[in-house]
Amino acid sequence: MQMLCNQCVLHSHMSNPLHRIDIPPYQMWSNSYFQCTSLKQIGLRMQLGHNPGEICYNPHPSTGDDFVVINIHGIHEIVLNFCGCASSQVHYKQLLHACWYPATTSEPHTAATFSLLEHFHLLLFESKVSTYEFYQSLAR
């Protein structure tokens, strides 16, 4: 098992902001035990409108730094910056470019990944799962 500092964990997850940190190498040491943490808690900021790792010189943070992304692996709270550069797209188009479908087109606070929507579509037709049941399976 390899122990990593917060900066190394952030660097290794720059292009995968929805990974869960639930195995010991990515849990935080709390003097006597490992405790679960999230990428948001250790400082990961997702920047849209640029390639992963590129700096945006005019970032626009999502409202309250609480952006919710629903993925096949669960529901994730992340810190998200939209690009505010002169050539940037509107917020919902930046989300669509990242393959995240926004819940609204005006000031989005929530998005679902395209892979989640495809998975739900398949389950809906093949197994007749309800939206409520599907959501409850993600929230666990």
C-alpha cells in the first residue's frame, strides 16, 4: 500500500473528479485510524472550459461551491469553476462539453453524466426500474 500526500492525490485525480476515495491509500490518516474523505474535502476544483490541469485566468465558481454531479457510482458534491474567458461558452454548454447533462440551462447547480443517463435508459426499458428506485440505489 502506497501512502500519498494530498497534492499527489489531487494531481492523480485531476481528470477524474468523480472518483471515490474509499480505499486506504486515498483515505486520510487521523492520528490513529483512516477516515473517509472526498476529493472536495482535500481541495480538488474542477475547471470547465479548459483541458485538465490548465489554468483558467477568469474562473467563475459555481454558486456556493456546491455543485452536484450524479454518476453511476453515486452522487458527488464537487467544487466547480466555469470558464469566464472571453471565448468561453455559456455554463450549460461547458457542462455538455464535459459530457454532463445540466438539470437547468440557467445557473446550473446539478448535472447527470451522460453514462448515467444511458445506463438509466437501458434499465428503464429492460427491467422497468422506476426513477425512484434508481435514484435510491445511487444514494446508498
